[in-house]
Amino acid sequence: MKLLSIISILGALTSCTSNISDQKQIMRTIEARIQLPEGARPIEAYSRNYARLPDNKILAVFIEPFEPSPIDETEDYGCEVMGNIDENGELESRPCTEDELEETKGMENAISKSHGNANGSRWFKNSHDLPIMDGGGCSQIEAIFDLRSDSFDRIRCNGPL
């Protein structure tokens, strides 16, 4: 019985190792072959993120890391909360509160973590967990790699700045 348990555990570990090694090989293949679109930075400037799609193709998202703004408590961070339009047609605003500044710091840190580090590659279990941005031009590049045809179906920058 012990022998059977050991064999099962070794089989599971081998399966995990094989899967990880397959993922690394896929990432290496994509990174070696991809021709980045015009306007893109060198591949080393991007955090490279991958996930398998339901059709067994690989979605690659290359995204520039996000650096949180340095918030110095002694300086005006430039944070304003927009209000209503006054009787003169001017937009009212007020400086952010300490709580709002902390919330901004938290959001920026979360974005930074989700984008990853330059020149790093990560594999995600689910394509819905890949980092994304709205627009951004070539700050984000999406590619779909078809394992069966061993070629790219699509390589494009994310859209307008």
C-alpha cells in the first residue's frame, strides 16, 4: 500500500513538473519568435504574461510595468476630487483627503503588482486573470499563438493612447 502511495505521489509530481516545463518551453518559443509591432519597445521592457485559452491556443499579454507615483506626504500629490459645475460654468474641485490619497496609493500598488516586472514571464491558470489596460498603444501587446500550427494568429498593440 505504501509503495502504491509513493508511486501515485511521484506520478503527480512528474505531471506537475512536466506541465511547468511545457509552459516554460511555450513561453520561450513565443518570446524567441514574436515580431513585436511597430511602435513597441524591446521585449525586455515588458512583463510577459501567458495563459491557455479554451481552444488550446496561448494568449500572450506583454505589458509595461506600472510604477506607482511617489506620494510624498509633504507635497501636493496633485489629487483633486471633481465636484459640480458652479453658476459661472466652472468645475468645482477640492484636494483629496488623506483617506482618498491612501486609496489611490492602494490602487496604484495593486496595478503595479498585476502588471508584473519588466523582463519577467508569468503563466496564469486562467486567461481572465491576465493583466490588462484600457488603450495604452504599445504599452500592452496581445498575441495569440496557435500550438497546432506553431504560428501566431494575431499580434497587435492594445489600441490608442
